[in-house]
Amino acid sequence: MLAVDALGPAGPYRSRKQLTVTDVTGVPVASVSLVPRLYVTRTMSALHRAAELPLAQRLRALATAGSLFAKDSDDYVDLVTRVSGLPLDDIRFAANAISEACCTAFEAAQQGRPRGASTVEDDRAVEGAVWTRRGHVFAVHAAGNHPAVHSLWLQALALGYRVAVRPSRREPFTPHRLIAALRAAGFPDDHVVLLPCEHDVADEILRCADLGMAYGGDEVIAKYAGNPRVLPQGPGRSKILVTAGDWAPFLDTIVSSIAHHGGVGCINATGILVEGDPAPLAAALAARLSALPDTVLPRYPLAAAVALRDHLAQRAAGTRPFLGADQLIHDLGDGSAVLRPALHLLPSAASPQLGAELPFPCAWIAPWTRADGLAPLRNTLVLTAITDDRPLIAALLSEPTIANLYLGNRPTHYFHPHLPHDSYLTDFLMRTKSLA
């Protein structure tokens, strides 16, 4: 099997405690070193002691790392496809996105800089407002649902932070490859580290960092809600709103919002709200989603797929299935299964299922009226509004719990490195101070 070492401040580290990673068919593919608490504590101390690299050196190293990450990546792409169960083309897309993010990390970070502020590395920083880091060491508890999540923390490295990444137990290969490329490109070993560890050790990484970011479900949001040093990244509950009118020209956008990237992302639409009768749109979506080939849908170990099917059947009680749990699993006969799309019609926009987010293309469609107001649309990472109602658009834009608003034929998964994801990461990493 492939040996995945921790990457510490003194180079690769192979521990006695190992985690076996299997592919979706149950075949072991790798053994991952799990570091103990003391190793984490000492590693984080080394990151605090490390001196900041000059900006020019950071930029050169990031650009080189992007090329190294993308080079000869076929074996990496195949491995991540086998382990994650995501479509092959989606992993290729993620690999290219991470490579590009290395080259654009500093430029992307600058999009969040206040217009009137200079930086400490700017010759103009003589007096006035200066944009500076809030700390020196940044920690990441990474997600394993999609490799592209590793494109974001590169901005912290570009800004001079030292970075510690705790990889997902499900898919540690992307951050290992990326950090190895960053080190080969010129970042010292005590500037960016990989710390695979057990759950009871993981909090030590965040405790020892100045700032941290943690991915997870509602339990992660609740755990860190009162901690100003940790930025939790939870479910997206992204939605689409269709007001009165012809939805047919937007059908491709709605289907793509639900199923693109295998439907596993926080920016995939899980709620569809329709002014008027939603049943015709539900029927059209069901026809399109049911025709999707297995190759663009996620694979899971069969036991995990069965558990998700049973969970869906329980959550969907009292709804009208257009694509229900009975058709969800396509058993491939090798220990894995493809999860087919699911679509259920809800009785109202107040139905609790509208907030359910599952790791495959699963959407809940409901009627929406002006009397329902904004309540069903709140707590949404991305809302695509298919409407020409300018007062409604203004209200949606003003709603604090809608993080991103897209209009018309813009799928919820649309992404650009210069646009905020859930605000700019630099809103958390940086601050302005006066120099006078």
C-alpha cells in the first residue's frame, strides 16, 4: 500500500499508529501516519518560531508549487477518484483548480483588502491604514467531500501565515500532494505541515494556532460558534428561488446546480422554491436528473449507500417523491454503489426537509408565496434567484444570512477566485490598524 507520512517541521514523519484508507469497494490503498498530541504541540511551536518568508519568495514558491502539483497527476487523480467516489472529470477539475489557486492565491487574497489600506510590505505603508495579519499560524481542519476545498487556505500561506493542515481521514492524498509540492517549491518545512491525527488530538492543532478554520456539519458550527479564533465552515443549504414566470429556459441551470460536482458540495442546490405550482418543474427536473449517467454521480461503499438510503427514506416521510429512496442505489456488484439523484415535493416552504443536505444530488422542491417572505430562504450559502422582481432582489441582497446571491442563469456552484465564498477568508485572517 501507499504510505502517507505526516509532514512535520523536520520533514516526513512515520508514526507507529497507522490508519488504513480503503477505496469505495473496500480495497486498502494506503496507510496514513497518525501523529500523537505531543508531536502536534511541538510542531505548532515550531511554526510559531519560524520567520516569515519575504513576499517575493512566497509568490515564486506558490507559482512553482502550482506547476508541481499539476505535473504527472494521472495516478493521483485515479487514486482520489477511487477513494472519494467522485467522478473522474471532477477530480481532474479540482486538480486544475488547486494548481491555478497556487498561482493566484495572493491576488485572490488582495480582493478583500480595504481600498484605503496599504500592506506592511507596501512602500506606501508610511502612515494611514495598514492591512495586517491577525496572527502568525493558521490551522485547517479540512473536509474530505471534495479536493477543491484545499484551494482556499493557500491564501493564508500567500499572506505570510504558517499553515497546519489536519487532513480528512477519508481523503488525505490531496493535501499531502499539495504540501509536498509547496515544500519542494521553496517553503521551509516549518512553514506548512500536514498533521493527520485522531479526533481527540485534532483540537490541539486549533488550540495551538492563532486562528483556525474547521469544516464539518451542524455539530462543528455549534462547537465553534462562540470561539472567535475559529472560522467554522458548515452545511451550505444552497437554494434556488423561481418566481412566477417561465422556468423552462432555466432548467439546465437548476439541474446543474443540483448535480454538478456529484452533488456533494455546500454550493450544490438542495432547496428549490417555486412561486406557483411546483409540480410541473418537479416533473421536468425528475426526468432530467434520472437520465444522468452513473459516471457523473458519486460512488460510496455499499453499506454507506444503504445507510444513506435509509436516512433519506426517514427524512422524506410525508413528502411526495418524484425520485425517491427506492431508486436511489445502483449496486455495482463490487462492494460499491452509485447514488442516483433524489427529488421530493414538500407540502410547504416551511417544511423542515428544506434544510436537509445529503452528500449526493438530493433536492427538495416546495411552493413559495410572497406571504412566506424571506424566512424559507435564510441561512443559505448561495441563493440563485430566477426573478425580475427588483424589490425582491433588493430584499434578498440585504438579508444577512444569505451569503451569496446569484441572478438568473447562474448556477449555485458558480465560483471565481476573486469573489467571496462565505465572505472573503481575509475578513477573518486580516485586520486594519493605523500607522501615524
